Amino acid sequence: MARMGRPKSDNPREYKITVRLTEEEYLNLKRHIAKDNLTIAQVVKQGIGDMLCKDK
């Protein structure tokens, strides 16, 4: 019988990070994601991408 479930990713997400925010930082983040219809993960990934682009 064939295995069921999700296929394996070519680029698995192996790393998890945790960030502590002040209430003000968190509320600002929530406002930003609500306004732009994004997730927290999308905003973090965009920020990391922006930082990496600056270094080039």
C-alpha cells in the first residue's frame, strides 16, 4: 500500500526562532499585519530579506 500524507519538501523549514516583544511593539506589529493582510511569519521573513539585501 502507498504511503499517505504530505510529500516531503525540497526545502524544509528546519529552524524555529522566538522573539520577545514589548506590548507596544506587539500592538504595532498586529496593526501592520492587519493593514497589509499578512501573517507574522511573512513580516519576519520580509524583514530578514530586506536586511540581507542591504548587505549586498
